[in-house]
Amino acid sequence: MDFEIPAEIRAYLAELDAFIEREIRPLEQQDDNIRFFDHRREWARTDFENGGVPRTEWEDLLAEMRRRADRAGHYRFGLPKEYGGQDGSHLAMALIREHLAAKGLGLHNDLQNESSIVANQPVVLMLRDFGSPQQQRELIPGMLDGSLHIAFGLTEPEHGSDATWMDSRGVRHGDEWRINGTKTWNSGVHTASHDLIFARTSGQDGDPRGITCFIVPTDSAGFVVEEYLWTFNMPTDHARVALHDVRVPAGAVLGEPDEGLAVAQHFVHENRIRQAASSLGAAQYCINKAVAYAQQRKPFGRPLAVNQAIQWPLVELHTEAAMLRTLIYQTAWQMDGMSKPEVARRLSDRVAMCNYRANRLVCEAADRAMQVHGGLGYSRYKPFEHILRHHRRYRITEGAEEIQMRRIAQVLFGFGRRNKK
């Protein structure tokens, strides 16, 4: 096996670096835009008087970043060529995610908003693979040019990790569906024109079949955003949404009726490996900054770095980062040689290993960087508190680490739904 990063990917990372310095850093510095990234970041980003949602100025800046990245040909890198992308491989996307996150906070890659100069657009691929020709014509162009946003409504207040249990219901009445229910952690709905709402349309609670995905316009009668849920890391765009007898036409179903879980899980492995790479990059950033500070800080007349109490915790973190890097690269490389069903069958445990360990690592690395920096590390003048608050959610979202460990155990011990049959 060749462990060298392919030359074309190395060259592309250098191209991205040049683009950041030429286009993104100057934008980050002009008009005091740096306020969104320095110690003022949480206050600059958050409209505390308006439910805690992102400020318009913050989202306008992100939109300008995306426009520049799109003009330069980077934003759609991971998408198929038919959508203006470059068919970026899983390995390339993992390397890019790690590389950008390892640079620290900046406009080039703000994960709090899942925003980057190289986009991750799973809903576009959901529409490509499950959408009708009409849905594709009406929705994909707007998603690509940034004029349209689609939110994702799967989780419910009483049901989280197991999506086969949900209280939302969709009932067919002639040529339309009527939907009733509640969704929570419905991210991005404050600017969304549509929301993907998953509701049970047949079967019993716990059945994987019988869930349907509906494309619901957010201006539909009976579609109500009840509140935005304030979080560990602000601003918040995570809403609780209620649907009171919302009516949509039969053509609003994404994919086949009763097969909505296939839509929901369509991009799960790709998301998890990319998230793992991002967490790895952010963890390495924290480790590197802690090492550099320990070498320059000289309490009692000598550098902190000479103390084993400082060295060894960072050695352990650095070692785990190195091991995770190899596993993430190998898993992404293997994904490139498999179909989606093969990945789900043969690699889901490996993807889970990458994801839960990397998300845990970055939290530990951010906490250690705080400790090494002392009082300064605890302050908002350093980015570690922001990194910790942001990446802590990844241990819950995209599949809680317990769920992912359970998947690894299913493979390791040979039990699970398939064996239960």
C-alpha cells in the first residue's frame, strides 16, 4: 500500500492555501470582519435580542466567502462535474477538511456554520439520487448558487438516535399529504425556503420501513418555528418546529413513500469521515499551539516545555492524532473503491471508529491547550474555548458516540439486526 498523499492532492492543498491568502484573508481583515473570529466572535455573530440566531452581517460575510470560493472553482470541489464540481474523492475531501481545520479559526473554514471554501453539500446529492426531475430542476440550481437553502428535520423532542421511532405522521388524502408533528434541532431553518420533514406514513414504531421524506416549503400554512434552542456554542440556528396539518402535494415526496430512511442515511458515512478529518485537524492545531507556547513560556526561569507534566499529555495526544490520521486516510481511500452499499456493509465500523475517536480527541486537545496556556487559555483571546464548545456537539450529532461504538460492537462481536433475523 502506498502511504504517500497523491501528488495532485498535495498540489491542490497548495492551491487552496494560495487562494486563502489572496482572497479570504484580506476579506477577513477588512471592515473589522476580524471581530467574527477574535475574542468578540460570539457577540459579533449572535443576535441575542432576536432569539439568538446568527446576525445578518455574519451570514452576509459567509455568503461572500462562498461566492469567492465558487468563482475560483473550489466551492463545489466535492460535487460531480455535472454540477460544476471536480468529483473530489473521499480521500481528497478528508485531506482538505483536515488541512483547513488545522489552520485554526478563520473565514476559510468556519465549522460552527458548516461553512468552508470547499463545501459539503449532501442535500444536493440526495436530490440527485432521490429527487424527481421536477424537484431537481426547481431546487438544485438555487442550492448551488446560494439563493436557496434546505433545512433537515429528522430528530424529534422525544426521539433522537433511533429515527425509526417518531411521533410525526403523514397521511395521504387524495393528491396531497397532511403532516402533523414536531421536529427539534432543525438547523438552518431560519433562512430555509424548504425543510426536509421525515414522518411515519405506515407501519409500526420501530419499523425501518414506513418513514417518508417530504420537501415542505417553510411558508406553508401550519408550519411554525416555535423557538430557537440556545446552545453551548452560539449563535443558534437550531429550531424546534411544529407542523399543524401542513398540506403538501403528492409530488413533494423525496424518494419513494415509506423509504425515507434511505434518504436520511444516504450521506451518513461521507459526513462522518469528513467530520472526523475536521476534528483531527482542529485537534492538531490545539496540540501545535500548546507545544509552541510551552517552549516560549518561561515561569521560574525556564520553559514550560522542559517539564514532563507538560510534555507527556501532549505526547499522548500527538500520538493518537498520528494513529487516527492513518486510519482516516485509509478508510477514506477504501471508500473511494466501493459503492455506497459496500461501504455500509464493509466499512461502517471503521468510519464509526474514525468519527467517535476524532471527535473525542479534539475535545481533549482543546482542553489540554487551555491548561498549558493557563489563564490565557481559558480566556476568549485564544480560540480553544470556541473549538471545545463547537466540537463537543460532534460527540452527539451525526450519530452519538455511543451509537457509533454500538455499531463497532455489532461487527466485533457478531451481533445486530442481521443476526437477529
